[in-house]
Amino acid sequence: MDSSPMRAWALPWRWWRRVVVGSVEHGAVLARVHADSGFSGRYAFLVIVSGLIAILGLLLPSSAVLIGAMLISPLMMPIIGLGFGIATFDLAEIRRAAFALAAGAAIAVLLCAGFVALSPVQTVTSEIAARTKPNLFDLLVALLSAVAGGYALIRGRGETVVGVAIAIALMPPLAVVGFGIATLNGTVAGGALLLFLTNLVTIALTAAVMARLYGFGGHLSPSQTRLQGLLIILGLVALAVPLGIALRQIAWEALAQRQVREAIRASFPREARISQLDIDFAGRPERIRAVVFTPALRADGDAMAGAAIRAALGHAVDVHVDQVRVGGESGASESAQIAAAQSRERERSEADLLRDRLALVAGDGNAVLLDGTARRAEVRAAPLPGASLASYRALEQRVAATVPDWQVTLLPPAAPLPPVGFDGEVPDAAGLAALDTAIWGARRLHLPIGVSGRRADLVIARLEAAGIAAVRLPGNGAQAALAWQAPAP
């Protein structure tokens, strides 16, 4: 058998072992890994500080603050220590690094969950959402970053580790896990946990490969080396499969969006421009809403666009296109498109500000619903100690006054209704205010009101005139007492 191919491989390998591996100070590298990969007071302090910075960066949201958390986070070294322990089959180092990593992750998650639970802002921001859907690209980023980190550690290039810390982002996913736990949002917590595990496993296994390439673990037998290789391959494949599926879905959505855009554009004159395109891929069928600036309106625009989109995607969709007529002169559609984009940006900023204000009222960002198109906002208020129904009504009025272009609706808890006092045969001033508050609360909660007292019939008539269902309750007090009733079945 011709052994020339084997000689061709053997020469570079001998050069690598003699020149590259021979120049590595293996003892010094292992000593550094051992010193920085265990649990200590300094390590716990940095975990706490970086965790708090990370959750603040997520809630603000601020990329600059998150970068600071990434730089301070000490989680990288225990993962590197885990990889070197795997490379050298050092079980003591594996246990030591795994304990430091598990303890640090637990501290970070619990700390961030407690912070979010006490925070009035619990809105899912763009920075949080970005860490809930990992895909195969995240694995590749972690792999390449781990290669750079392992090289920097082995070759003594400490300045490279700074860039690696920013690229890998270990602490922000843990902070998002804490956010998901505090807000009982399993989708957010699960997606962020998968991202953290992706980074953890990929870094550890890649570090193990880098360590073996640079001569660490040279004392291992061929069978141990084969076992290492098998475990590394299985670990990366186990991560690559679900992440690849997620990436495939993202790629399909991007392709579908491009096909939808082309189909809509082909259904209108060449000068027309798509100002806005929203696709709900979770809907069955998918809901597609678009705004088109066109010099000529088409009565069959929805039908033509829907047929073109169905032909492109190969299945039924729910399509609606709003047409906005613009001048036929050159550049009219483009100018209208730019103006609409600027208007949407202003509306988005205003909506974000309103959401933050309403989140303070609700105590939970998930209890806030915004409809930017109709400019309507709805918030379910959290119970406030000692607050009356009139307090919630005044709170709604104060928030609405800050955004006069929005219709703000506050849904209060079913606080006790105020009694209606009378001055002779008619309600006095306080009684009229109580009636107005009761009517406001009934419209928000969609509950009927029970009325008791000598003038109950008069109060019932006023409630029914305002469209509120009311029933007569026994009792003949001087004031009309009001109480919430169960809704009709």
C-alpha cells in the first residue's frame, strides 16, 4: 500500500507538535485556568454586579449597559476550566469548574428574578426578545468565539479575551431567564436558557478541542481520545439539531416575507410603494396586512394581492391591503413612504413611552395592550392598598391627559362602590359623583350593580339610562348602597 499520503499528513503534524505545541507553557496555562475557574468571594461578587447591570440593561433597554455586564461577568473561565478538564480527563477540575458555573448561574438567575419581581417595569423589551429565539448562528458565534478565547488563553493574548467576552454574552441570557421566572413567562425563560446552554456547551467542547490541539491531555490513551471525540461530536450535534430547525424557520419567514412583498408590488402600478407590511406567521392562516402608496386605486387590490401571495406561498392566507392614493408625479410614492416611516417612528417612540407609564400602573408590562393603528391603550391595574374606585378613575384621567391622541382605558379591580347620598329627592353633589364613578367602573368591568335603599328605584333608573344593568336589593337605608353583582350567565 502506498504510504505517501500518510507521510504528507505526518510532516505537518510533526512540525505542529515540535514548533507550535512545544512553545506552549502548559503548566502556566493550567495554573491560570485552575486559579480563575473555581468559586470564590471575588467570583460571587462579580456575578452579582454583572447580573444587576445585565438586568438593568435589558429593562432600559441599553446595549451599552449590556456590554458592560458582559465584560464584568466571570462566567467564561469556569466554562473554559470545564473544557480543559474534559481535555485532560481531570475529574477534580471538572467538578470544581462545574460547581462554580452552577453556583454562579443560580445566583444570577435568582438575583435577577428578585430584582424584576420588585421592579415596576416588567415589559419584554427588544433586548429581552432578542435572547429568546436562539438558532444555529448562535452556536456558530459561540464556537468561533471559543476558538478565539482558547487561543488567547493558551498563547497569552489577554487583550483578545475582551472581544470574546462581548461576543459570547453569557450573563444577559441568565438575566432573561430570571426575568421569565419573575413574570411567569415560560417562553422567555425557556428560550434564554437554551441560548445560555448553547453557549456553555459549545464553549466547553470547543475549549476541549483547542486544548488537545495544543498538547494538553497528551498522556491519554487512544481509547480515551476516541471517547473524547465521540462526546464532543454528540454534544455539538445535540445542540445543532434544534438550533438548525429554528434557523430554518427564520429563513423560511424571511423568504416568505420577500415573496409577499414582491407579490403585493406586482399587483399595483410600477410607481406604487409598500409603506408597511405586517405578517403574523403564528396565525392559521397567516394574517398579512399592508399599506401601499399608489397613484391609482384598485378596487380588486385585495383579491389580486391575495391570489398572487397564495400562488407564491402555496397555501391560503388572510390578506388585506390598505391603499393610499398619492400624486402621479415622479417621486410622489417615495416621498409619501419616507413621511410614513418618520410618522411611524414618532408613533413608536410615543407608544413605548405610554407602555412604560402604563406598566407602572399595572405593575406588570404583560397587562398592557397597545393598538398603535387605532391609537388605543388598555391596562389592567394592579390592586393598590387603600385605593377606591374613584382613585382608579382619576388615575386613568391623569394618564390619558399625558397622551391626548390616545384612547386610554384602565380596567380597575372590583373595588367597593361608593354609596349615593341624597338631598331630598335628588342625589347630592357627592351622590352624583358616586353615580358617575359607578357607571365608569361598570363600563370597564362589564358587571351589573345591585342597589338597596329607599331611593333604589331612582338610582336604578339612572344606571339603566346610562346602559348599566342594575337589580333591586332588599334594604331601606337613607343612602342608596351599591354593590357589584355576578354577571348574568
